[in-house]
Amino acid sequence: MTTVNEIMTRHFVTVSPETPVNYVARVIADIAIKIVPVCDKNRLCGVVSERDIVTKVVARDQSLKRTTAKMVMDNSILEIPSRTDIVEAAKLMATNRVDCLAVVDNKKLVGLLTMNNLLKVSIALASMVLDRLEITSPTGSIIRGN
């Protein structure tokens, strides 16, 4: 049995809830990542994605410098313990149509489980998740997997 602990991303950048969104956007661009975890004293509060910045700040003509991560973050990210079997984690990702899970032990963010992590160990598990994800086409329409 392979666990999430064995394949998760351990090195990641976090920001505080008070971090200005322009800094979060710079982190996303510089590191080429999709989401940035928002933590308060190593405890996960939520995540900010590129989409959050575009839809909640740019599209509404809000200030990137005055808007904080807390104001735009999604606090509904799914959490799993690091000892979770990767098959169970992949099922959770597929069922909830997400491509990232927060790995939390003792209320502390210890890692992220992403599609890239799954791809490295099992194309079949990654495919199962991809089949369920919603993907936005270049025209803006939503393409759903099975």
C-alpha cells in the first residue's frame, strides 16, 4: 500500500491571510503553480488560485495591492491525513472533481497531493481523476469528464 506521505509535494510556498493578492499572483507566476495555500501559524485556512484572482479581483476591478488572500481564498479545500492510501485519495479527488488535496496532520499543513504526484506513480489513478474533472475550454464552456 502506497500512502499519500510517500508521493505528496512537501516543498511548497504558503502565504498568510493578510498577504496582498499582487504578491500571491507573483508567487503563482514565478513558481508556475496553480494554487497557493493560505496558512495562519502553519494551519491551513484556504487556498488562492489563479482563477480566484481573475474572477474575484481582476474581473471586478479590485485593487491587487489592497485585496488580501483572505478576501479571495477558497476555504473549502479538501484535507486528508498523510497516511491515506493513494487509491482512496484518488477516489476522493475524482468524486469531488478536484486536482489537489491538502495533506494535514495534527491540524498542520504538511503537504499537497496533486495530479502530478499521482501521475508519477500511477497513470491509471491519474486518469480516473482526470475523467471526472471539469475543464474549461478556450471558449469558456465547461467540459465535464464522465
